[in-house]
Amino acid sequence: MSKPASSPASEAPAEARGPAARLPRGFADRGPADIAATERMLAAIREVYELYGFEAVETPFVEYTDALGKFLPDQDRPNEGVFSFQDDDDQWLSLRYDLTAPLARYVAENFDRLPKPYRSYRCGWVFRNEKPGPGRFRQFMQFDADTVGAPSVAADAEICMMAADTLEKVGVARGDYAVKVNNRKVLDGVMEVIGLAGDEHAARRLIVLRAVDKLDKVGPEGVRDLLGAGRMDPSGDFTKGAGLGPDQIERVLAFTAAGAGDVARTFDNLRAVVAGSAQGLAGVDELAEIAALVAAAGYDDGRVVIDPSVVRGLEYYTGPVYEAELTFEVKDEDGRPVRFGSVAGGGRYDGLVSRFRGEPVPATGFSIGVSRLLAALKVLGKVGAEKTVGPVVVLVMDRDRAADYQRLVATLRSAGIRAEMYLGGAGMKPQMKYADRRGSVCVVIQGSDEKVRGEVQIKDLILGAALSSAPDREAYLKAQAEAQFAVPESDLVAAVRKVLARHG
Amino acid sequence: MSKPASSPASEAPAEARGPAARLPRGFADRGPADIAATERMLAAIREVYELYGFEAVETPFVEYTDALGKFLPDQDRPNEGVFSFQDDDDQWLSLRYDLTAPLARYVAENFDRLPKPYRSYRCGWVFRNEKPGPGRFRQFMQFDADTVGAPSVAADAEICMMAADTLEKVGVARGDYAVKVNNRKVLDGVMEVIGLAGDEHAARRLIVLRAVDKLDKVGPEGVRDLLGAGRMDPSGDFTKGAGLGPDQIERVLAFTAAGAGDVARTFDNLRAVVAGSAQGLAGVDELAEIAALVAAAGYDDGRVVIDPSVVRGLEYYTGPVYEAELTFEVKDEDGRPVRFGSVAGGGRYDGLVSRFRGEPVPATGFSIGVSRLLAALKVLGKVGAEKTVGPVVVLVMDRDRAADYQRLVATLRSAGIRAEMYLGGAGMKPQMKYADRRGSVCVVIQGSDEKVRGEVQIKDLILGAALSSAPDREAYLKAQAEAQFAVPESDLVAAVRKVLARHG
């Protein structure tokens, strides 16, 4: 902040040092291919959300720190993870860390004028002040949909089905994903029956939930250790366990094993596990209601499944929780096949809007990790294969005739052809190289000879590059004639169109 | 930052107070109509930029504070205006205040792998830590295009023509705008010939530039006062002047009056004003070159004009400066007709990239104020008239039959019809009101009677609302029959499509 304002133009040549040109750690620049692929994916998501009756809304990147609250996943560090700063009135502001907390503020502030239930979607960047790592950025994009003011779990069921439709719309095949549903009340019921209800056990509950969440990674025996004294992983690191007794452990393991191929049996298993907890039984009923709605709409074919192993870290969930998982395999760092994993998730958060209003406001919603979903589509070969076509470049053969070249470019653009005049200071060869780097299909050349004859030369760069592979001299000459040819200036547009059409 | 993390669900009902749901001062939420209008406008701009051969690039919202530098327009407060904060490594970061400084960092950091000249465009939100006011936000959107590595003013001429094409593409008619071009070197030449060259006169130069910039508002006599001792405005406020002598003042006024209907005369006038300054004469030559290129492409019909009164505040400009001005009239706060004014501007900033690299890197670019342009299109009636069509709402007549309603909704969605089941807890009348608020064209009703008969009722809300204006009983009954009718469930999609088609 200390650098005084002064004219950098006069300053830079004098002082060779100067600030380093560095992208901040944990942030990324994006090039045209990435931007275009993301835009296409977002448009597909938007189309599905609109079909489901959701409407767009956007909040700013900045909120008052107290309005944003502290609902970051990692409860160990409640005061970290957020970028905060003061404005010129000394008010504390924060960059949003997700799209849910700002939505809660928006709905609370505009409660009376919004239709209820209020269905909305929003896409945007969020920020975390955390240590960045591979695939872990401090600025990343989420795409959320939420229904506020709908007490019925039909709202949750609908979002799960919408998640399935969305994945298929962006290119994930049926069978390559599953939207898994659980209910926080069932988890709470399990805690209750093993004697971990109440605020005084909050920390231990978290350890139990984390153990359950690791089922995929460490298996039932690993979870058993994590629920008991603790677990030593293959590298020798020891994780202290929840310290549960044998009966408690069996009950939790019975819960994680409750999922059965047939939903009726899953619900029987769950009811047995939470027997004695009204909360837990209510949760199972809600799950059964969701299962019925999903079946009625035909999504019970593996697209939306009840799965008691889904935990979801966020403390604010109060009912159904759901997660969209990609089930196809990719290789991990060590070359072993693993499932791609979660790309979206959400759940019911009846408390988030209420905290502003002092009255219950039911709400449910979910969030797609945009970069992660895009990474999955790249693995599936659904994005990244598009070739970007560069502009037609009009070469500058004679620096004094820029106005002529400008006119040629204007003619091409008027015809809707992406075109530009070479604007650098270099000669013929670097100009050709420039056109190559831009991915241009052809260049337009008008030297003084062509000018005199009222002609332009069109050079097809793709055919030109393939000339050397001509099988014989005759084929070479034929290809050469096609790759570079002269036409009257009045035929410029038609000739360029012909060359562009050659290469699709 | 002090609020401890805890479950808001259990907390909110207990404490009726809680944080206030307030949008931070100077920030705005955006609803569906605004988002859609902006997206359409941005897509149109993008199309023109692509046609001109520019390619997309995006940088993050955050940069290292030292890399961003301090190039805000208001030189009186060089250390303010930016939101800055420290990350968890105590590095100073800032929210970008424009899209040019981050581009300079990006180009410097990726210099060797980028094609040169490098033509790019980017659209995004920028942030200013300033006092907000009417139409003055702390978060606003810019849409920039820049050419880096092109020393020739052909690059500037091209951007001016692109600005003209862009305005027409988004809906501003030819004749309702002008892209005005000046050259900072000419201004510097004027300063030189009146003896204000050199760093020691920087502050006074700024006062002179500001006086010239006020020509539109205060007229030549007002500028004369501001160049001299000072000026008393009608409200009695006194602005201290630059304190120039009579000869100096005449020279500056001759400069502001140099613009003539015919460009050749404008250039003659300018050459006379800067006679004696090599810098100034070079600037006039550059302007003449731009004028020739613009004429060659046919844009000298009022779309792009040479105008010596254009100043542009930013200190970093080093050559041509340009401004896109909307020339149609709107009413000011006092009901007087004024021109809408500037919606975009830019210029050559050869120093911004150089400051990282310690070698000259020519660059030129311009920036559209997205909100301001959108406001202009609203004034012109080009946006805001679109009606948004809400989803088809399937009413919930019998809470136990949610699965049936869910199936009806799924059928409509499969046919590509935007539809939803009512998810609130309210009765028939509020459900109808909800559909009205969403702008739904029709609702689908299936009570127990219809269920028994395997039918659904379709209710056309638009025809229904018009029933009361039927001229007689016969017309009323006919309209009523069209506004609400029963069909077999299997005809649901066809019947809804018929009603949607009625209302376009």
C-alpha cells in the first residue's frame, strides 16, 4: 500500500526492479478454452434449474461480517477461513465463503416481497482464506439452488432429482453417478441412543460423524477403530478415536451397515438402529417420504438412492442431507483406481434464515462445485476436445498501407467473419507465426503487386502445413494451388468463406 | 468475527435478536430480470469482441497489493479507494479496482507464452472502497478489451471502431453516440508550450486538465476562470483556479476550441496550438493517422470523431485516449435535458506492463461501464420490457398425494415445460396467489374427483383474470370454459402446451 502514485510510464525504464508479476497463491487465471467450457456447462445447469421453476438471483461478493456468520465446515477453527477487512467507515466486511449465508441474508432482508416458497439459483465465486493445495483454491465457483419456505421434504426430493437431471444434462451418463440421500435426524437419533445427545457432547459427536464419513476410505474395521481407542494408518500416523464402548460402537456400525439393496429393508434396519429416539424415527419417516416421491417420478432406478453413510460436514444441516457422487473410476496419485467422488451436495438448513428473523424459516438447498464437476467432465472426455478457431489475419506487407489493410479487415468483419489486421511491429515470418499461434485458418496477403492488380492472396494455413506430406510432385502442386491463391479484392469474402468451410 | 460457531437452528428461536439482515452499503443484489438483461448485453458485446479477433481471459478478484499498484483515478487520495487485507501468511492482498492492472500482471507473468500482439477481453466485477452514492457502487462491472504489444496507433483506431460496433450491437442507434478520440501527447504538448512540463508542475497540470474536462459543464468562460484565479459557481461555491497568466490561458482555450467540423482544419488548429513542442506535434500526427484509418474503414461518418476536449482522468495514459459518449438527451435531477454522457473509455498505457518487466511494452485498451450502459439501454427502451414467464404450478389439493403431483410435474418437465409442484404449507387460495406472483400462465389441479376420473384441470390464469371484462353472460361462459377445462391425464402435456401457446 506504500507505493506512491506516479506515472509508471516514465518510472519503469528508470528502475529495472519493480513489483514482481505474480498470481497470488491459491488463485488462478483462466484462458479462453477453460472459460468457454465453463460457460457451456453453466448454461446447461441453468437450463435444468429453470425447467424446475427456480429463478436467478445474485448477491454481492461482500457482506457485513456479522451478517455472514460463521458456518464454515471446519469447526476446529471457527474464526479463520474468511477474508475480512474494514471499509472507510470502519465497518467489518467479509468476502462470501459460500452462496448460502448471503442467500439467507437476502431472503431475510426481502422476506415480505418474495414469493413463498422462494426457489432461486445463483452461480458465483466464493473465497476461503485457507492454505491452498493441489486442486484446492482460495477462489472457486459454486452453483447453488435453494428452496426457502417449504417445510415439506418434497422440496428435498425435488432437489435430489434436479441434481440427477443436471448431471445428465452436462454429460454424465446414467449409471456413472448417484445422488445419495440421508437425514441428519437419523444421525442425531443414533447419537441419542448411544448417549451422545446434548451440547456437552458436541465435540465427541463430531469425532463420531467424521469416523462414519471415512467408511469409504478405511472400511468398517477402520471405522470401528476410530469409534474406539483410535486408528494407526499405514504410514504410522495415529488418529485418536471417539472412545466409545463396545455397545455404542456396534450400534454405530449397524447404522453404517443399514443400507440394503431394497429400500424397505434399509428403513427397517434404520428403525431398529434408532429405536427409542423419536427424532431418529422421524428422520427415517422423512427418508421414506423422499423415497416414495423419488419412486413416483421414476428416479429410483439408481439415480437417487437412500444411503445412511452420507454425513456431510456442515453443522447447520437439520434434516435431509444429500450428495451427488460420480461413481466411475479414475486413478489416484498412486495409480490405483478410485471413484471420482462428490461433485455437489446439500441439505436442509432450517436455521440459517431464522437466525435473522427470530421465527422458523424452513429451507433446503444444494451446491455444485463447478471446478470439480468440470474436472470430471474433462476426465469423461466431455470437454477439452473443442478446437478454438483463431481469426483471419490480414498481414501488413507495407506499413504505409495500414488503411488498405484496415479496409480489408472491415470488409471481412461486416460479413461476420472473425478477422484482424496484424498490429505488431514485426516482418512477414513473425506475422505468419503469429497467425499460427492464434490458430488462424488462413491469412490474407496484399503486397504491392497484388495491390496493382486489385487482388488479394488467400493462404490456407492448414493445407499449407500439410503440403510436405504430398505423395508426389503433381499432388504437391495441386495442393499448393489450393493452399494459396489470388482472387480479385471484390471476391475476398467469398474466397475466405470457402477456405473456412474446408476446415469446418 | 467474534461470533462463535454454533448451531443456528437451535439458537435462533431462543434469541429473538441476532444479526441484522442488511445488504452492505454501496453493494446491490440483482434479481432475475436484471441478470437476464445484463447477460444478453454481455453476450452481444462478447460477439463483437470475438469478431475483432480478441480472446477471453480472466484473472482472479484478488491480487497481491504491490502487484496491483496504485492507479486509481483520484490522485488526491493515492492510498485509499482499495479494499485490502492480509491472508493467513500475512501477505497483503487487494480486491481488484479495475481490470487493467490485473491484466498487466497477467501479461507480464505469462509474457513469453502469449502471442504478441496479445488481444484479449474480460468482463468482471471490480471493487472500490469509496463513499457510495446514487448510481455509485462499491462493486460494479466492467467489460474490457486490450491489445498489448502493438506499438502502432492502428490498435487504438481499431478499438475505437470496435467500441462503435459494440454500441450498435447492444442497441444504441447510429447518431445516438460518438466515440471521441484525443491524444495525451497533444495535451502534454500544450502543457509544454505554456511552461508546465516537468514533475514539479504535476499538481498544476492536473488542475488545468480538470478545468479542460469541465468545458461541457461550465462553458469556455467557466474554463477561463478555472484556468485563472478561480470560479464561483451559481451556488456560491468557489473553486480555486490554476493561476495561469493571460497568454497561457489563451493557448489552452485555443486548444479546447481546436475541434472543427473538418478534421484537416482540426489538425491545423492543433498544430498551431502545440507549435514548438515535438511531443505535441507527434501527438497530432498520431491523431491524423487514426483519423485516416477510421476513414478508410468508413467510420468517419460521426461514429468515431477527433475531439480535443477529451481528457480522461487516469494518469497512466501515454498516447491516444478515447471515450464513447451517448449523445441523446435525458433529463437531469432538475428536469433539464442533458446528454447521457460517457459509457466507456480508454487509451494507450505503455507503462503499465513495463513496470513489471523493466522494458517498454506498448498497450492500449478500453473499458465499458456495464451498469451505466445497461442504464442507458433502459432509457432507450431496449431492455426492461421483456415479460418473464413463470413456471406451470401443479397445485397440492391433497397433502397425502404429493407423489401423484410429483409425477405430473415430472411429466411436464420431461416435455421441456418449466413446471413445479407447490411446496409450501398453505391452502388453495394462497397457492393461486403464489402462481400469480411467479407469473405463471396456468396451474394444474387434480382433486380427488379428477383423480377418480383420471383427469386433470388446467386453469389459464391470464384468461381467468380477464373474465370479469366479458361483455355479456354468453361471452363470459365461453371465456370461462376456455379459462378452465378438464382433460384426461394422458393429455396433460398437450393441454398445457395449448394454453402456453395462447399467450406466446
